[in-house]
Amino acid sequence: MDIFLNVLKVTLEEGFMYAILAMGVYITYSILDFPDLSVDGTMPLGAIITGVLIMNGVNPWLCLTIAFVLGAVAGAVTGILHVKFKIRDLLCGILTYTSLLTVNLIIVSAGTGGMSIASFFREPTIFNTAPAALVPEKIGGYSLRILIMSFVIVLIVKIIMDLYLKTKSGILLRATGDNSRFVTMLAVDSGKIKIIGLALGNGLAALSGSVIAQSRGSADPQMGVGMVVLGLASVIIGLSIFKRFSFMKTTTMVILGSIAYKACLSIALELGLPTNYLKLLMAVIFTVAIVASRISIKKGGAHVKA
């Protein structure tokens, strides 16, 4: 029973943290229909900048904002390359991601005095300072502070995102993904909307990286490997499984998809799968999610991009 509860706790903790990234991928992939690979670079960017700043005494809550802004700037670069320089969308993401590989290495090296990992295990983080400090460290014998704070953070992000999608800018964002020509006919610059969407999506990816780094107490450039797959799988799983619940918002579906994806990985590891096979399992789950999504579309006629 204790093993089950521990696995459940870890699954929910990671599921909530990575759900922030998944919501960012939802914006770029599902709403804008933009294959953005720069997420693999912006997620560790947020983690690394957070680690370096915390090591230098910056407030950990302020680090969340800084990480989001820097991630948004990187996402905007991807959008500018596509909109202003007419470079193909897939290539734009690759260019930004490749550039961030070097940028992240430079930041972590300069901020840690030549180290390849930013470690701040004993420094203040969002999980051990106010208001998190008001939450008991243990409840019923279990350490639930990280779980509770992760849930609160993802809930706040979800609410803000839901409110944004109801604004004029959010409606134009969705319209641009569906029919950019129609948006242009409304005398609105669809290219500008794309840049905003990519900035927002990558900002959320960097924010997720910041939260994850603070939960681990460390950050390194390799954290971003496979994040595009994780985000896409979470989106596809969430939209495919929970689309029948018409009362449920898409952001909620994405969060549940992230938890379901993490649950699959946790169960596999608990059953003895070597960690060396984890990336392969991620790819397999992603493939199954895409195939299941396409079968569901053919049967029900539902609209889920995959």
C-alpha cells in the first residue's frame, strides 16, 4: 500500500509540473498547428536560469517570472524567424533549439564557475519558502508539500490560460490556428498573433522547467531532451481520452493527459523497466497515443490534431 501511495504521489507531482509544459505545447501544437521543437531548449533554459539566479540569492518566486519571460523571448525568436524571414516552421524550431543548446551551456558554466550542473539543494525554493512554508512538511506521514504546491501552481496557470483564451487576443490566437486567412481579412496581422502564441507556449515551457528545477534542487542542459515528445503525448492523450466530457475545458484535459502519461512511465519503472529504456518507452507511448487518436477520429469524427 505504501509503495502504491508513493508512486501515486510522485506521479501527481511530476504530472502537475510537466502539465505546465504540456499546456504550452497545446498552444503551439493544437491551437496554432505549429510543430515547435524549440521547447526542448526553452524548458532547460527556464531551469538553468532559475538555478543560477537562486545560487546568487534571487528570490525563487521571482525566478519563475524571469524564466517565463526568457522562455517567451526564445519562443518569439522562433516566431520571428517564421513570420518575418519566411523560414519553414519546423526548421525555425530546430534553429532556436540548436542555438539554445549553446546558450544554456554558457549560462550554466558562467553562473556556476565552470560547472555543467547548477546545484542549489540547500537554497530557498518555492517549495520551502513562504507561502509554501505555511503547508505542513508532512501530512499523515507523507511529504505532500511539493504535491500541494505543484497543484496550486498548475491550477493558477490553468485559470490564467483559460481567462486569456476568452480575451480578444486569445480568440484571435485560436482563429489564426484554424484559418489565418480569415484573420487577415479582419485586418489583423496573423503573423503577430503567431509570434505571441509561440512566445506564450515557450514561456510556459520555461516556467515548467523552473518549477521542476526547484523541486529537484538542480538544473542541467540535458533536462530538455524529449520534452517535445512528452508535451505532445500529454496533449494527444488528454484530448483523445477526455474529449467525450463536453463540460471539461481543454486545459483540464491536457493536465489529466500529463498525469496519465507520467502514470504510464511510473508503472513501467515500478515493474522493473531499466531507466536506460525510458526514452524508448516515451516514444512508444507517444506512438500509441497518435494511433489511438487517429482511430478515435475515424470512428467519432472528433477534431483532435495529431
